[in-house]
Amino acid sequence: MVDLRNGSTVTEFILVGFEQSSPSTQALLFAVFLALYSLAMAMNGLIIFITWTDPRLNSPMYFFLGHLSFLDVCFITTTIPQMLIHLVVQNHTLSFASCLTQMYLVFGVGVAECILLAFMAYDRYVAICHPLSYAQIMSWHVCMGLVSTAWFFGLINGILLDYMTFRGPFCRDNHIENFFCEAPIVITLSCGDPQFSLRVIFADAIVVLLSPMVLVVISYARILASILSRTSSSGRGKTFSTCASHLTVVVFFYTSAMFSYMNPRSTHGPDKDKPFSLLYTVITPMCNPIIYSFRNKEMKGAMVRALGRTSLAQAESI
């Protein structure tokens, strides 16, 4: 069959994923990933509900947290449900349109999260280093503009990278050595010269990964410098711990994405690609609520209030 829209002889892809694993291993992976997915959805969903309904959390930090959790829900849902299905059924095929759509969502949501993490680091910098001007600098209008900017660049970037990935015909092997459609792997299946597309993706990764990461590092470096310059040691340990936790999640997310999109393809392989892909598509969305929210006293209080309201509503309904 020939796809007349792009002259391609490939009309579907086969996601290799974990199909070479034994049935017992696949059953174990299904249970583990289902638990991780359910946990991530529950935690991020709770944060979205709390930050958008509790009036006591009406601040820029929690506004960004709510949107980060929403991005995490979108991000993890683009890949994990499909992987769970493929761990159960034998048919691992994915249509051309489905692969293109999945890749666009991964690009769009992933880039938006990269940018939002940088804005969140800047928000913490303003709150700690310029507390008296915080309300003026991080106004509601500014916060809405920052979130809109993250979404805009993410969605536009997804269109660009989707075009660069599927610009050429596909007439080679249609097996993708991963559990989702990842651009560098798909590009190498193209009939044409993949080097131009790979170079464009590499240049794009420098902009959307390194630039936000530099802003994150600068923001936290200034936060730490501000803390060290203070004579009082009260709260210093807590702030150090918070900054270290935030930086840990950011470094995991950025470095794993950099490995996937900025490394030469000669250094890649199924055994190397899958762990890094799992790190930024599964582990990071699950860890973000724990690192950014569940260690926060105000968030814990909001959760208690939310659970109390739920229990009261159930009692009244009875």
C-alpha cells in the first residue's frame, strides 16, 4: 500500500517496546507501569483540584503548580496507556496519523513543561530575593502571560518538529525501537537523508532545553547566594532542601530529554533510549507532585481541607 499524501510505502509503524521480553516480565512491567500511571494521575489530579479550588492557595507559585500538574497529566497520558495496551495485546502497530499525533503531543506538552519549569524557578527567585516587590512583579497578568507563552511555544514547536520528522517518505523498516513514537528514531526510518532533520531537531533542542535550563540554574544560584549572604540561619536548611529537590527534578527531566534529542544517533540504542524515555515520560511526572507540592505545609493543609469537605459532603448525602 502506498500513502499518496507523502509518497510513502509505509502506512503504519510497529512499536517494538518490550515485546522481546518474556510473558512474565511483560506482566510485571504492566503491573508496575499501571501503578505508576495511576499514582501519577491521582497525585497530579489532586493538585489540580486543590490549586484551582482552594482560595488560600491563590498565589503565583500554586498557579504554576496547577498548570505543571495539568501538563504532567497530558504528558504521561500521551504514552503510558498505549504502552500498557501493547504489553497485553500482540498487535503493536500504530497508524501513520496516530504516530504523528502522539509525537506532536509529546513535543508540544514536553516543550511547554520545559519552559514552565524555568518560569517556576524565576518565580521562586523573585519570591526569595525580592519579597517586597513580589506581588508587583509576579502579578496575575504576568502569570497568565508566562503560562500562555509556555503553551504557545510548545504547540508551535510541536508543529515544526512534526514537519521535520515526517517531511520525507518512509520506505524502510517500520519498526520503532521504543514504546512510543520518538522523533530521532522515526527520522532514521526515512528514505531520504535524515541528517538535515536531525540537525534541526538538535538546534531546536538547544533553544527549548538549554535556554530554560540556564534560566533555572541562574535563578537557583542567585537564591542560594542570597541565602548565604544572610546572617540568620533560620530557615536556611529548609530553603536549601527545597532548592535541591527542585533542581533534582529539573536536572532529571532536562538531561534525559537532552540525551534523547541532542546526542548523536551512533550513541543510541534500545537499551539506552528506553530508560531515558521512561525517565522523562513516566518518572518525572510522578515525582513532580512529591517534590513541588507534598512537602509543602500549605499544600498538606489544603489536602486535609479538601478531604474534609469530601467527607462532609458524603455524610450529608447519606
